[in-house]
Amino acid sequence: MSRAQIANAIWAIMAASVLTACNRQTNADSSLAADRNYEARAIQSYVVSKITYKIPYDYLYLAEMSGPPALSVTYPGYRPASEAGTTCQNWVVVVPEGACRKFTFLIGAAGNSPIHDIAKVQLSNLHLKFPLRTSDGYWTSQSVEIGRTPYFLKDDGNKIYFFYCFMNKNSTGALDGICQDAFTIQDGNTVELIFPYHLRAQLPQIQLDIDRLMASFRKAAT
């Protein structure tokens, strides 16, 4: 099997996972709507690395799951995705300007991210391991082409941004990709999310907005 075939197979698996997640979210949305008067007021408590979050039920993705919380929110706006109904699309899907989009992110234990470990190693020899630079200022491990899986890294002097993407065409035929990111929020815990390559310029603001959202749930817990 060629490298391109392997990459396409990975893309198909990722796309199928996203579709499954969308279907599961739709089912969760329908279930939630059936008893909104009660569940909209419900608060779930989670402790992650000794940090307590009190999260409204509406924000939770598959709240019955055990372990660290996963949240599903609209983008932009960061409101509960359940409020948007079943017409809101996962943000890896290309939608018309102004259409509703949503995404899911996971809160994990402090430092519990293999991406962080990789970033520390890569930073030790940045220009050797990331020889190419994109027009928007990211150093990358290889050319950004269909069928490839490049890593991206940017140090803006205040924060390091590091993620990788499975590159392919989106539904419009344009070059795009599904990217995985992990970053540390102010309380030291880790956020992991999947986002579309075409939103990479907004990644710093997305990280900041998620940090602020989680801080509001910490305040509610005090």
C-alpha cells in the first residue's frame, strides 16, 4: 500500500469517526430536548487533577460517560450545542457563512497529553525537524499536501502552538484537513480537541475562549 493510500485510509477512518460522533450527538440532542425543563437546570460536578468544575448538563457531550468531561459547544459563541438543535453541523464540515457550527473538546489531567511531550522534543531542534514555513507563520515538518500528515508549530513569544493534521480535500474540493490539538489551560489541566485545518488562524482565540469558558465553571464550583 502506497503512502497516499495509507493517508487516505487514515482520512476515511477519521471522517467516519466524526460522522459517528455527529450521529451520537444528534441522538443526545433529541434525548435532551425531551426533558429540557429538568435537565437544563442540572449541574454536573467533575474533579480533574484536584480541580472541581460544575458544568451545566446542557454543555456535556454524552454526560452518562464516566471519566473526564467532554463538552459540546457552538462556534462561535460557545453556547451549549444542545441549544442549537439538530441542524447545527460539526465544524469539520464546510457550511455557508453564518450557519451554525459545533465542536466537542475533552478536559484531561494536567500534563496528560502525548502532544505536549512531542512538542518539547521538537523544540530542541526546531529548524531541523520543522524545515518549512507556511504563509501564516507556522513551521511545519513537511509540505502541506493532500495525503500527508504534517506537524505544525508556532512560538509567538507568549505561547507555543503545536498540532498535526490529516490533509485531504473538503466537500468543496479545497485543500483542508482534520487536525488534533492539545493545550494547557490556566488551572494546569489539558484540553484536547479536533478542529478543521481551515480554522488554524483562529486557533489562538479558540484556545483563549475555551480557557475562559472552563474558568467560569471553576468559579461556579467555589
